[in-house]
Amino acid sequence: MNQSVKVFSGSSNPKLAKGIADHLGMGLSDIELKKFSDGEISVKIKENVRGAEIFVVQSTCCPVNDNLMELLLIIDAARRASANSITAVMPYFGYARQDRKVEPRVPISSKVVANILQKSGIKRVLTMDLHADQIQGFFDIPVDNLFGSLVCVDHIVSMKIKDLVVVSPDAGGVDRARFYAKKVNAGLAIIDKRREMANVSEVMNILGDVKGKNCILIDDIIDTAGSISGAARALKENGADKVLCYAAHGVFSGKAYERLNEAPFEEIIFTDTIPIDESKKLKNMHILSVANLFGEAIKRIYKGESVSSLFV
Ligand code: R5P
């Protein structure tokens, strides 16, 4: 890569950032990230960035607000040090689920995040499997939204699962599930779920034939794992044989680890956009790395080549 391209890592996912830099055949650039004793974040870029094309890798996962603030401060430091362009590389984009007013007197939090990021002086956002596509329109700068399917489909196909049915855990995920079903040449089923309160889900009905079939539930996010583990149980109760699941982003908050370990999953597949808590391993987990995917996208952005042609 050209000397003027620099990749910095925030503190949210240094392993993924290193994998991205490795794909680009370069090291991570030097930055010092610390906290003051009251919790304020301190950032110091430790090399010249004048005129450089900067890529800052930071997933805004837990601790969400600290990671977001750290990203903003790194961007500000790079801008004030005369970087030519700054791209926020956000493998996981936090606050994406608050993307519209679902009731009166609530914020559109992802729009707030977009406003702040844009104001910080970035030229572009590079992310993956945004919860809602319309978030791209919350920015007036380019947003490249990669697809985790580029790594996941090959893995599913390599498992050579017979009688496979792709299942959407809710009505909102039907387009995604249909896309995967087509890619892996499988049937399609839908779980009709009613959510009574945030983070509490209730499974209702299964639309489609799952009896005696091997099912893979596909979602964008597993957070508390209430949705996906409830869906897995419903599939089993309706006669499914093996049940697997794939989600791009393993947020894993609250009781997620317990729920996933108790649920009847043959395999739990997710990517490394968010680092896993090593002290709480999951049974049957399979982590797919998106480092090469992001590395390739960064290379194409820098060289002015097509990113969408990665998807075909
Ligand atoms: C919701 O619209 C998302 O696609 C996920 O289904 C949801 O965020 C999963 O949340 P949880 O794991 O807490 O049920």
C-alpha cells in the first residue's frame, strides 16, 4: 500500500484491526489511547499524518458510548493534524436499531450518531450489515455497507447440509433470509414473532415447512439472544431436525451466553465485527473473520476502484 495510507485502531476491536492491516500488508499506525482518572478519554496520534488517507477501525459495541467517543476523538486528532481524508471503519455500527420514531417523544438515535460523525470531519463510513439500510441516507457522505454474506455463504455451503431451510426469526428479516436461501439453494420459513417490550421476545407461529428439516436461523444481530433462542425452541417444537444460526454481529449482552448455551443449536455462527468475551465461551460457536473483506474494501476505496463489485 501507498505510504500515505494509514490504518489506526480504536480500542474496541484491535484484533480485527490488525487482521485488516495484515491484509493490506502494512502495520497499524501508532496511537496512544488512555483514560484520565475520571473516565475521560485521552488520544494521541504518535506519527505524522499530514496529507495522509486515514482509516480508523472502531466498532461501536460495548462500551458503546466510550467507543463512539473514542472514535470521534481519534477523528478530531487526525483532522487537526492535517490528514487529507478520514474514513470511519465501523464493522459494527451501534445505535442502528434506533432508526425511526416507533412511538411519540423518542429520539432517532442512529441519526444523532450520523450527525455527530459527519460533523467530526469524516469523508466516508465503511460498515457491514447495517441494521437498517436507510441509515446510509442519514449521512450526506458516502456510506459503504458491506455484506457478511460474502464470508458466511461459503461456510454454509461447505457444511453440505441436506434438506436445508433458511429461517427468518421475525417478519423484518424476511428479505435477508430470502437472499440467503437463494444463495445457499435452500427453502425458506418465517417466524411470526410479537415483541411486547424491548429486549423481550415472544415466538408465535412458523410459516413454512420445517418438519424433519435442518434449519438455519439468519439474523443481523444477536443481542440478548432472546429472539434467536426462542426461535430455535419453536423450530424444534415444530419438528425441525438440526437447528443452526448465523448473525453478522454477536453483541451478546445480558443473558445471551446462558441463553445460547441452553438453546438447541448445533452451531452458532457469527463474525468478528465485535470481539467475543473470552471468559464466556459459547458451545458450538464458529467465528468467521471479516478482516480480509474490510481490508479489500479499504484497498478499493483508496485506489478508487469499485467496492460493489466485491459483492458479485
Ligand atoms: C431486531 O430487529 C434485530 O434484527 C435482532 O433480531 C435483535 O436485535 C436481536 O435482539 P435479541 O438478541 O436481544 O433478541
